[in-house]
Amino acid sequence: MLDAIVVGGSFAGLSAAMQLARARRRILLIDAGLPRNRFADASHGFLGQDGKAPAQILREAACQVLAYPTVEIAKGEVLDAKAIPDGFTVAMAQGREVQARRLVLATGVVDILPDLPGLMERWGASVLHCPYCHGYEHRDRPLGVLASHPMSAHQAAMIPDWGPTTLFTQGRFEPDDEQRALLDARGVTIECSEVSALLGRAPQLEAVQLADGRTLPLSALFVAPIQRMASPLAETLGCGFDDGPMGPIIRTDAWKATTVPGVFAAGDAARPMQNATLASADGVLAGVGAHQSLIRDALLAA
């Protein structure tokens, strides 16, 4: 039986695997090859990796993890996981079943974008979620926020630090008086006519078409998409969930242990604020937490 199985091979999963590998534990990392940031050409704000393609960062990280002799990385999807005496069994799509004493879920989330023509083709390039990740590349040009959630007014109040900003309420998320005062103080224009289409040669954005016929130039459009779990494993295993601002998140303690003993969770699926640096830090905590729990079990059994 392995010491741990890590499900998910992006920033959180590889960071967890690194800690367990350096603790000389036998681990298997299983990765489906569908990281959330695969739509972006570059990762920004990640110390030491700023401007690199996410895929390049992950390839280099995987090579570093594989340098440790107790690690295996397998490509594929995990279909099921269940508790067994002293651990867990994991079933992969290829028919392989593997057992381990601990599970680390770094399975991520899926972004559910508003239904708007031209949005998906520009996701990660000129339709964006995080201004800290991509705002600098669109600085000093007209920017927009597509209201998709009650927190969209809060998002719009941040964006003017990168460029002149318009909040498109879409007729559904009108700011209240307090929010209007904040947006006015920040110089944000509030546009009530709905965005009906995105214009320009994708993945770039040149303008948006409004329902009343007007066209407004834009370099980038920010949206806070609703999220769902990318994998059902946490629910299948019986992990508890909390309500995050954009969707459910797996409940964890300070060492990323879930409500199911032996199961740890890290990254976007287990935190409300999400970026590559935080996902990697979460993975470190989950890897160390899983290792320390293995030590405790061994001492209790002695």
C-alpha cells in the first residue's frame, strides 16, 4: 500500500507531492491533464515564475518531483475513491486500482461562464477573472466588468487601478446606494444596457456590442464566474463543504485536512481566494499535514 495518492497535478497537487517525496514517502500523483489555467498563455504574480506559460511551469515542476525515487506520476482520470481498512482505494479510468493510506485532493474547480457570444473564445486572454493575474497586461486601456454575481460591484471597484472601468450590470446586478457611492468615488461608469456580444478577432477583444445598439471599445472584460467542483471525489468520500463566494469549497482545517480522516484537500477546490501562489502554498500544507498524520498513526500503532 502506498503512503499517499495525490489527485490533481497542477500547482497544489505538485506542491503536495514534493513535500511527501522529500519526506521519503511512496506516492502516486494522478493527473487528468486539464488544469484550470490551461486557457491562459502566461502566469503572472507567481514569484520566480512571472510571465511563464502555466504548462511550462507544470512540466518543470513535474520533472523536479519525479527526480525523487519514491514518486510515480500517472496520466488519467480518477473515477472513484472509497475508504478501506487503513486507507483508501482509488479507481482510474484505465482500469487501474491503487491503494494508499492517505489521499490529497487537488482536483480544482470548473468556471461556469455567462452565456454570451464570444466569451468562451476569449477566456484567459481578454475575458479574465483575476486583475492581479492579468490586469497589468491591459493597463491604461478601457476595461469592463460584466456583472454576473452580487460581488461584481466589489470587483469593479478594484479595476480602475489598471485602467478606466465600466461596470455592465446586465440588468440583473444593480449596485445599491453604498456600492454606487464607492464606484463613483473610484471613477467607475455604470452601464445598464446589456452587453449582447463581444467584438474583435478572438482571442483579443476590441469592443462590446450593447443591446441598445451602441458599441463601446474595451481591451479586456473581467467576470467572476460561478464555480463547481471539477471532480465528484470529495462528495463521494463524504467530505464536508462550505459556501464560498462563487460556489462550494471543500471544508479543511489549517493543515488542509478535510472532515474525512485521512483525506486532505488543497488548491482552488478548498479555498475561497484563488491563484497559483495560494494553490501552491495550500499544497505544501496538505503534503506536510498528510505526512505528519502518517507519523501520528505509526506512533499510535507502535
